[in-house]
Amino acid sequence: MNVESNDAGYFGRYGGRFVDDKLKPVLQNLENAFKKYINDQDFIDELNEILNDFVGRPTPLLFAKNATNALGGGRLFLKMECLANTGAHKINNAIGQALLVKKMGKRRVIAETGAGQHGVATACACSRLGLECVIYMGKKDVIRQRPNVFWMEMFEAKVVPVDSGTKTLADAVDAALKDWINCCDDTHYLIGSALGPAPYPDMVREFQSIIGKEVKKQFQEKYDKLPDILMACVGGGSNAMGLFSDFLDNKNVRLIGVEAGGKSFNDGDHASRIVGNCGKEGIIQGYKSIFLQDSKGNLLPTHSISAGLDYAGISPQLASLFETGRIEFISATDSETLEAFKFFAKHEGMIVALESCHALAGAMKIIPTLDKNTNVIINVSGRGDKDLFITAYSLGKEKWFEFLKDEIKRGSSTNTLC
Ligand SMILES: *Cc1c(COP(=O)(O)O)cnc(C)c1O
């Protein structure tokens, strides 16, 4: 199977490049540079050195013995992207693109962020590689995601609150695009998931494909065969494509994406584009894919307990792979996700990101139906420290509020918290 898009940037019917005329040559230059450097040995060596020494790769593949025993059925393995620097897989792509920016001789990076995870990874990569960094973020998100804004500022990124529209992610994307049109000579727009106009879906997938390459090697070295099932949560689709892409040709390996089922399948209650047939084909934000949208083609609001799956569009490659039947999709609700969070803390001693808990919730449904020789690998895309404000609230509201009130009192009555 051809993993890459065709010359026009399409995967089957999806993908393409639908942008302002001024950006077309910029994207073409980016595509040329990416294709050149991804095969350039110096670039590969430099990238691998950063991935090893700074990001902490390869991340381990853990046999989840306790969870396997508790669930009964298939054997469960966890790919530990949660152990990467900054706590999630996003850094793989941020570092890859940032290094490419340096090779292209640009000096400034912009990005949009919703929950702030991509902003933190981008700001971290820029700080490491000495690039100027500007992060566009809806004003509402700047207020809601104060901890991530704080980390971005520690990395010396400039966080620009976007005050237009709904003051959330979609408006931050528009603001970033406007900046790029005006400053494209010295600026790179660092997109965080396997979507957007070509060449982003190919580029982000390639920088994330190290996840699946490592998994293949790690599993084969130990068991001398391929796993049977791979699962990953799907927001935009970068950790899923990162895990899946090296296995697309291994037709006996089942690939399963898990979407955010939220509270219900009513509009605004979930972020499930494929499951439930909720999304429709459209061309939005530069690419053709499946989007949650109203009859006029406006993106619908989304909801998920995990901020990182809260997006109305999906990777055009994943949309195409679903259409051809290569990839299956299921969804996990908010409450199933919280159950998975508690289950893996209890049995495996892990605090897993709520995004990744969707994949774990999917595994908890499937594992008990499998025989004990079936090997399932879940991508644990991130760690859950960042979700403290959601999990602590959801699982123990009174105690958490008491703590927050005390902290405010303590902070205002003394000059030091220590
Ligand atoms: C952003 C994020 C996701 C969702 O993004 P994808 O592009 O679908 O991978 C998943 N897990 C974590 C930990 C994230 O931060």
C-alpha cells in the first residue's frame, strides 16, 4: 500500500491543499524541503540524536501483566509515549518540524493550540532549537488552560490570546493562518496533527511514524512475530497514524482508532466524526476530510472529557483508510474513559492522559472477547498529570475544591508557598 499521498496531496478522496494563493508556493517549498531532508542522512542523524537524548526515545513497550490478568482474554501491551519529554507523543512532530525549519533557514515558528498540549510541545522544541515562537490560542482557552500557558511562557514563547469568534481553537487556527500569509518568508506554521493542507498530513505522520517503527522492532525482537491488534485514540490522528503507518501493509494486523464519544451522540456532546456516522465530507481549514459540521458547513462545537480529542476534523488519511476498510473505528464515552483511568492507575501504577484513556477504554471492551494468544498494543499517547484539574474534580469534587480554596488563602496570606 502506498502510505504517502498522491502528487496533489490526496489519500483517496481526502486531503488536498485548499489555501490562499499566497500560501500555495509556501506549501510547495515546504513539501520540497521536507522530501529532501527526510532522506538526508545528516538530517536523519541530527533528528535521531535529539529524539534519543532529549525526547528520551525509544520509549518502552510494556507488557501490562496486571491489566491482562484482571481483564482476562487477550494480552495487553502499552507503548509508553507518556514517558517522552513533555509527557506526550506531540514532541516527536514538534522537534521534527522545528529542525526542518532550521534547515530551511527560517527563524520564527507559529502554532495554534486548543488545550495547550501542542503549544507546550512546540514552545519546548523552539526553545531547544533556538527559534522564536508565537502561539495563537483562543482567549477562552488561555483562561481555561492556565497551567499550559504558564509552561509555554517558561519556554519564552509568546502566547497571543485570540478574541474573535468563539474565542477557541478554530479562531486560533484562523489567526495563525493570517499571521502566516503576512510573514511566510521567515515564518513556519507548525501544525500539530496529521491534518491540514498537504504536505502536513504526510509530514506529521512521518515524524510520528517512529512510534510504530519502534513497536514493530520491540515486539519482533521479543516474540519473533507481529502483534494482532493495534489501538490508538484519535483526535486529529497523529498518534494513531504514527502507530499504524508502518503496519498498513501487514494486513493481518487489525488497526482500531478510538474516538471521543463524550456524553452522547447529540450535536455538541462528543467529537466522534466516524462512529455514529456523525461527520460529513467537507473542505474546511485547508483540506478535504470528514468534519462535524452543520448544514451550512460551519464546524460544530465538540465535547470530550479530554481536551486533546476535542476537534471537529480528522486526518484525511484516516478518513480514507476507514473508507477502504483498512482501519476500524470505535468510540469511548467520558465515563468509560474515567473508568479506564482508574483501572490503569490501580492495576498498572500509571496516570494516563485522558486522551489515551479512550484507547484504554476501547481495549477494556475488546480484550475480554479475545483468546489468550491474541496480542494487543495500545498507544499510551500521553501521561495524565496535566489532567489533574479534570480528574481530581471529576473523582473527588469536595476535597479538590477545599484544596483550591486553601491554596488561595495560603497564597494571599504569605509571601511564600513553601
Ligand atoms: C493532542 C493529543 C492527542 C490527540 O491528538 P492526535 O493528533 O489524534 O494524536 C492524543 N493524546 C495526547 C496525549 C495528546 O496530547
